[in-house]
Amino acid sequence: MCGITGIYAYNEVGRFSMINLLAANNALAHRGPDAGLLFDHNRCGLGHRRLAVIDLSSDANQPMTDPTGRYTIVFNGEIYNFRALRAALEGRSAKFRTQSDTEVLLQWLIAHGTEGLQHLHGFFAFALYDAAEESLLLARDRMGIKPLVWYEDEDKFLFASEINGLLAFRIPRRLDRASIAQYFQLHYIPAPYTALQNVYKLPPGCYMRLKGRNRETKQWYALPERQGTFTGSYEAACKELFRLMKQSVAERMVADVPLGTFLSGGIDSSVVTGLAKQLKADLQTFSIGYADEPFFDETHYAEMVARHFGTHHHTFKLRNDDLFAAVENILPLMGEPFADSSAIPYYILSQKTRKQVTVALSGDGADELFAGYQKYRAEWMIRNNAWQPQLAKLLSPLLQHLPQSRNSTWANRFRRMQRLAEAARMNPQERYWFLTAFMPEKTVLGMLQTIDSEEVISEVMRRKAALTQTVTGSDLNEILLADTRLVLPNDMLHKADSMSMAHALEVRVPFLDHRVVEFALSLPAEYKINARLNKRIVQDAFRSFLPAALYNRPKKGFEVPLLTAFRTEWRNLLENKLLSDDFIREQGVFKPDYIRNLKKSLFESNSVEQNHVWAIMVFQSWWQRLGMNLAAETEEE
């Protein structure tokens, strides 16, 4: 796993930007501390920061060029079946000088072109330059585990693993106003858009080809549209899931560096850990606990699983001060606003884990595939006419007068009941967006000055419609498919990549092997959730494999206690800098009255939603760090 960047110039003016290639590569140094090299040929420049995982020799450094000198690749990720692909190539007389998966990928693409993408098992983002044709091919893995962003103007095309890599090329910094509206709704910005105009994410399962000024994007892999096609028994499905996961974990154990697993004590990470332990006797496992929030601390489950499988376990107990201190390091990493506060403990866990291993397996992805979240429980109850939504609707007039926030146990219960009541009155598309978003459009419209035209509002609604069009109410599987396309790559996988790679830690996700994903989507919805169980098939398939105490145990989750920091160590920053009246007026993004009322609620009552304040704080910090200026943007337009 590494960091990649590059430039493809359309003319001599574009080639002049090549002087920034080193700076762009250095901006990704945290992703690859082991080597940092550049390549330059006519109209193309490539940069690579290496985290050595397979074949640690310098011969495996990148950019890597084939023996003919025609093809050069920069590659971020791992190809797990590279040995099988290598054997196939050697059968056709191919010669290799390294033991790396990079050289196999290079030779495979030379031999098979984009058709060869279908044979790759793994996660990746790469750029392949053809010096003879002066063409550039970029591609991203099926699920969007590895990131790839790009920028284009009349003179050049730029790409990088992170937006900060593009910013090093000194690109214009103009706000995409529709993206910011979606950010405050979702706390992330869905692909292909970003917070900046003319900067885009290459969607999962897509490749892009450039030759001269011609640029085309094609989708080489798509998640299956038809769900619930599996016709076998539930028992057969359980056995098949166990087999597929065992196969997936085995593929992901290949490494020439120390390897371990994240172990939260939940069922997903426990499954991955148990299967990994069968293949690695000295497996190390890592979990994070909360010394100041004992109600949310579940490390005793992780330690129980570690004892059950006999792993060498490490528990890190965090205090709130540890969480707050990490924020100062996290905010500068963000090339665009991203407000999933669970990124904070993920960052710390990655930091501490990296001191022991270079690769960690995680249980990410299982919740979206197998219906693990509470919002799926709400959707199931509404679709099955359960009593809970009916009761919530009856109590709704009373709930409206009770405190609702995530800041306390009862306020959170009232909040969830009220959301259930509101969701039960909506059609499937409206309900999907409502349960996915943190803030409704009406609130965003009352908050932002930047949604100041029918054109912007229309674009916001167009994007929303595109993201919800597959939700028809026909089957609960469609909700899982929608989340696998939206939430998984744009929130969960972005968090995992950015927070782990901040410490040059490679995180592998066995539940997102494409064969596991396709199998999960083929299962009937009732195999995943019923009146009693979320993630039903995962629980049953591995019931005898895991400690009995894990079966159907309640999942507490964890809410980072940001409200405390807002009112103490960050109060001066918020009041006198990020949310000061002068700055808000000068900035021109937020409506001043909205921010004044927000500060009053934050500092004088307990009615404010802490995740909303966090989203604003992240945005303001990003804005100031990038030196954004709406007035300058207007002048340029």
C-alpha cells in the first residue's frame, strides 16, 4: 500500500506544472515512508511513495518500468492472487526480476489490457503510462477501498491518492457549493464529487484512459443489480459464507512484514481474527477502550475473544484527552471536509497498532452487507408493520417536547423514537435518505448562504435523486445495496484508508472480497435480518466458532464526547476564531443568525447536536487551512 500521484500535460503550459511533482509526491509521504521516486517522460510525470509490504527489496520500488522501457506503473494496494497470475504469465514465457505483486500487475496489464482487471483479487488504484502511445490508464478497485482523485483544466490532467497531493500542484481552490450542502447532510461528500470544483473522485470499479486531449471513463465492474437470487437453504448459505470468508482471509495473510488484526470484540472482527489465527500461530490483535467512558468500553469482549483463540493481544485504553489531542493531527490530513467522528479513535488505534505491525486485517464492510446497523432494524420494522413504529408515531406529539440528542442516554432514546416515527411516514426513497443523513435539506437551506440560487438547489436535488433511485421499496436488500454503493466507499472506507495511512498502516478488509460481496447480495433479506437478529447469517455461520457470549449480544457503539471539548479546550477556538461574528460575515458561507443561535445553544443549553457542531468545526478548519475565499472565487467567475 502506497501513495501515487502524477501529471499528464496537454501542452507546454501543462508541462510547466511538472515542477510541482516532487511537492505532490512529498505531500503523500505519510502513505509510504520507505521510498519516494519520480518518473518523467515527455507529457507524463509519475510519483510514488512506497510502503513496502511484499518484496522489501529496492528492486520492487516504483515507478516501475518494464524491460522494454515502454510501460511504467505506479500502484497503490495489493494484488492477493499475484502468484497465480505470475504463474500464468510465466507459462507464456514472461520473465520477472522481483518477487513483487507490482511487477506481476505491470506484466498482466501489458498482456491483457483492461480486460485483465476482472482477474485481479485485491484492492488497488494505479496509473499505467504507455510511452509509445503517450497514453495514460488509471483504474480503481471494485469496492473503492483505495482512493484516486483527479483534476483537469485546459492544460493538464492531475491525479493523486489524496486531494492534498493535488493541492501541491497549486490548483485553483473553488468551492463546489452543491457538495458542501451534501457534506452537511451526510458528513461526507459522495463520489464522483469533492468539495472543490474540477476535482473528482474516480468511482469504484472504473477506469479512465487519456490519449492526447481525449479522456474516457468506463465502468469495468458493477455490483449486481439483482439481489436475493440465492436459492439454497439457510444452512447451505451459512456453510458457503464460512468457506468464502476462510478463503478471503487466507488470501489477505500474504505479507513480508508483521501482520495482525483489529479486534473490537464485535462479531465481524472476531470472525476475521479467528480465521487469521488458524493461519498464523503468533497472531497479534489490537483493540481500543475508553477509560473515561466505561459504558462504551467493550474491550473485555475483545480480550475474551483473544483468549479464546490464543492471540497475543494489545489493549489501548484512551482518555478523553487522548481523543481531543488527536484532532489537532487529524484536521490537517483532510483534503476535503469529513465529519465522521469515529475517525478519531480509528486514527489512534492505527497509530498504536503501527508500532507493532505493518498490516492489519479488519471487519469493516460486514455491517453494510449483512444488515448490522440499527437503521436496518428500523427499516425492517417499518416494512413488516411491527409495533414499534406504530407506538413511536402515537408518542410523536409528546416526543417533540422532550430533549433529543446523542448527548445522554434518554435524550438519545427520545431522538431515535422520533426519527422512527418520522421515517414511518415516508416513502422508501425519502426514508432511505432520512435514515442515512444527519440533517434534512430544510435545515441546510436555513444554514448556508452558499445555496443562493435555484441552480445550486437543483443540483443538490439531482445528486440526491441519483443516489436514491434504486430504492423502490421492493426488498430490504436494495437498502444494503444502496449503502454498499454510497456509505461504504465514501464514509467507512475513506475513514479506514485516510486514518490508517496517516501512520503508513495497511488495513485489509476480508468481508469486501468481491466474491463475499456478491454472495452477500445474492442472499434473501431474511437470511440477514429478522425479528430477532441483525447480521443473522454471520452470527449463525460462525456461532460454534466464536465464544458463546458474542451471539446476538447488543452493540453499544461509541459516541466521541466532543461536547465536552467544545465547551472547554475548544471554546476559545470556536467563539473567537472559527465561529466569530466577523469571520462568519467575511466568509459568506453560513447565515450569521444561524451560527449565533448555534453558539447560544452550544454554550448556554444542552440542546445542540454535537455531531453537527463537529461538522462545522471540521469545515471551518479546512476552509482556513486552504485559504478559501468566496469573494475571490466570484471575481474569477
